[in-house]
Amino acid sequence: MSGQISELRETAFAFDCEGSSLIGFIHEGNPSNDIGILTITPGGPQCRIGVGRQLVRLARRLAAEGVTVMRFDHRGLGDSEGSFRGFQDTHNDIAAAIDEFQRRLPSIRRVILWGGCDAASAALLNAYKLPAVVCVIAGNPFVSSPVTAAKAQRKHYLSRLKQKSFWVKLLKLEYNPKEYAAGALQKLKRKSAPNKKASADTSERKSHPQGNFVENILTGLRKFNGRILFLMGDRFLLSTEFDQLVVSTPEWRAAYNKPGYERIDIKGGDQVFSNQESQERMFDAASQWIHKTFTNSADQGPVT
């Protein structure tokens, strides 16, 4: 991987996806590199800028290090036309973005999909269907269900009892013990109780092939032959749900442990790595991993 780029080249443009005009933005890195990163926007009300301009900061940093990045709004988000279809139905948007990326920069032959939360799930759902994609960087993938949510809640409240900070706050009367216990119990009961709506949703998922997205993500993990980097925050309940799913399900455990799938835990990271310290840790970890993996990896070939 080559060194810093002195002058960043940034270009905004529109491109077509099934009759809708989508807005994209390319941050050019080293033109001799054949690897490019495509960032996927999570569900509304976010857009290609990212929470706290995170995707802009990420793109400019990686471009300065030589890696070209494209950001875009899929249909129904940000400045793009069309209706928002949800993260399960973004395949055509991602495919159109990759086509436009490679049309504008023919040197880009290998693509990394970058996404957080349900955008990470969208990447995992679709990566194996997209020939140019060699890697997914997935931040706190969304795999929530009533069962995993209940398990994660239990683990969260039990872990709090082992933390010094909890007892310090309790002794300082920052918590009302009765209210805290009652609130925790109520949440756990609500998560564990049978839910008519959940039952109805289950029936609907059985009749709709895309409905059971957790199983579809598992299929994506099994079928994808590239690399995956999981970036997991240690302060996010949904990342605990992901871990519970992997630990409790042999099929998930086998898929998660495929060769080429790696994980980095980000200290202090929440859902979107919103505080500056965890965001910088996440940027550093991802940057180092990208440079190491795509410079020295024999199976993927060198970047430059």
C-alpha cells in the first residue's frame, strides 16, 4: 500500500438504479490501487454522510492513505430518489453502486463493503452475490430477534452486578434500588413473554422468503468466500445479541469461524462508535487491518 495522498480528489455524481436517481460521492486514493471501499448507509433517517459525519471522516482518512472510497445513498435515503425498501432489499442498489464505481474508476477490480448495524447485515446478505466483492467490514451486525434480545438483556443486567461502577453509583444513591430492580425485571419479562405480534411476524416470515433475515445472513456467511472483518463495540446490546446467537447456535458458530473471518473488539464502542475515542480506535483498527490484509495476502493479491 502506498503512502499518503497529498491532494484529495472528491467527486459527487448521480447514477441510475432501476429508474431512480441515486447520489454518490467518490474519494480517490492512489490510482494504481485496484481495491475500493463502498460504504452502505444504515436505515433511515441516516444518509451517506454517516452519524456525526463518520463516513465522511472515514472516507477522507482512507483516501489519504491510498484507498479509494465511494459513499452513496440507496433508494429512499438522503438525496436519492425512490422509496426506502429496508436493509433486506438493497441488493440492486449495492450492485448499481458497484457498477458505477467501476465504470468511473476502471482500475477498481476488488471491492470491500463497509457497513454498520443493519447496513452490515445488508452487506452480509449480499456479498456472495456480487462478484467484485472480496471483503466485508461489518460493524455490530444487526441480528436481533425476541429470543436473542431476551438473552442479551439477562446477560447485560447480570454483568452490571459484577461491575464496580454499578455499586459505586448505587452507594452514591444515583440509582434507586427498587426502581432499578423493578425496571430490569419488567424489561426481562417483556422480552421473554409470548408476543402475538411476534407470532404474526413469524408467520409472515415463513410466507415471505426475505422475512427471516437472520437465516438469510447465515446463508450469506456460509456462501461468501472472501474475507470478513467484524468490528464489535463492547457497549452495544445488539453486539451482545450477535455473540449470543453465535455461541448458542452450532450453524452460526461454524459459519462465523470460517477461515478469513476475523474480529476486532473496540473498547468503549457503542452502536455507531459515537464517542471520539472509540471512533478513532475503530478507524485505526480498520485501517491497519486493510493495509495488512490487502498488502500481504497471497490469496487476495497485493493492492499495489
